Amino acid sequence: MFKGIYNGKQYHVSDIPAVLNRAWKAGVDRIIVTGGSLEESKEALAIAETDGRLFCTVGVHPTRCKEFEESGDPENHFQALLSLAKEGIEKGKVVAVGECGLDYDRLHFCPSEIQKKYFEKQFELADAIKLPMFLHMRAAAEDFCEILELNKHRFRAGVAHSFTGSAEDRDRLLLFSNLFIGVNGCSLKSAENLEVVRGIPIDRIMIETDSPYCEIKSTHAGMGFVNSLWPSKKKEKYDQECIVKGRNEPCLVREVLEVVSGCHGLEDIDHLSEIFYHNTCRVFFPHDLDSAADALLASGHDTKRSN
């Protein structure tokens, strides 16, 4: 979509520079571009090399895991991922393995047995290069947590991103002390979603957009907490000064922050944003942590709640 293509049709010119410019102006410090296949991971690395503030992941999404066997040589395919990850690490760009995990909502793309096989295989990748994991869990909490438990010694940290599960799913994930929960617009659709998010400790939350998907819509329960506004136009009337209606962007992470702040009843949104930033650095940019950042997290207990 950031190339102006929607469902195979070109509506406007590629506008990645405009999208990034809005993100930087909105206060976004860094962006992680996620890979969902070997080829996507190559493209993510190429994009990350265009700007010092861009980073990426290397991995295979659960719905794409058939590519291992369709390659004709699954082990060679894995070695290609490993080689790409090592190349990206040397360039200072690859910060995680993923996006990998389980997605039982879309088994028509890839059967569960193949998903499980290559989800577990990617822990081998994380162990080999000593990077955290960018994880995907959709309608598969039991199998996901079972595989995570069996392989928890093979990765140092991670995030279960775009979380949309139940309170029970949340509590299962929180049992893994090195795991964070990623929240975006898809996590904030209903009143039940908001209640689940309210139960995640703020020192275990990361906020994200998952753009160009998972925007916060006017029909979402969380919209009542959104205060920031961005001018928007339909893709048919594209204007580079406006966001495209129905297409999420990194700059809109502010809206996610506002909703999480609201449903947690926290008044100091700027302090909260610093805590979430610290959470993200703890996993993906640990070399950036210092005593000041640690002191900031420790003082998070003083964040004020509204009545």
C-alpha cells in the first residue's frame, strides 16, 4: 500500500518518503520493518538500509511456512534465512527473528502441522544468532505457549505482537518473564479488548501500528480515548500531505498510546510513552539502555491514575 497499490491496482505514486517524514515529525524514533518470508525479509533489509532509523526482522510468518517445503530443500531455505540474518546483523539492521508463530484463523494458507514445525525451527535461528523474537499468535494460544515453553531456553526475549486474545491468553503469555505483549488497533476494537489490555502491566506492553493494517477505526471501542487528529483523504484523491483513509501509518502510533493510556486510567501520557519506549529498547535495542532509562522504568510505579 505504501507503493500506492491496493488489491493489485495502482491508485497513487509510492509515498514511502512522505509516510516516514510524518512518522519522524510525530516523534517516532525508530521503525522496525517486519519480514514475513525469505523474499520479504530481503526486501525489509533493503528498506532498512535506506535510513539510519529503520531496522528489520528476518523470518517466516506462520501463513507462509509452506515456503520451506515448496522450496524443495527446507534446510537450504533455513540456511538462506540464517545467512540473511547474519548479513543484516553485520550491517546493524536486523534486530529480531520473525515474524513467526501460529495462526489458526488462516489455516487455508498453511496447515497447523506445518506451522508448528517451522515455528519451532525458527527458535533454532534465534538461538544461532542470539536475537529476540517477533511473534505472531492468532487463535492458537495453547499450541503457541506449549512450543514457547519447550523452547524458552533458545531465545532471550520477544514480543507477541498484535495481540487480540482473551484474558486467559494474556495471562498465559505473562507467565513467560522474557515476553512482552504488543498492542495496536486490532487489540482495541471492543470493550472486552480494552478490559484485557487494562490487565497487562505497563512494564510488559509494547505499542505498535502493524501498518498498513490494524488502524483504529471510528467504530472501535478505543476511539473514545483518541485525541490526536490527522488530515486524511481517500486513496482516489491522494494528497501527499494527508494520510490515506483506511491505511495505517507509523505516525498513528500516538493513537494507540492514547487508547492504552485511557483504558489504564493513566494521566501522564508522556511518561507512559517513555516506559513503552524503554520496554521496546529492552528487547530490540538493549545496547541503548542506560542508568537513566532504568530509573525511568523504576519510577513508572508513580504514574498517576485518573479517577
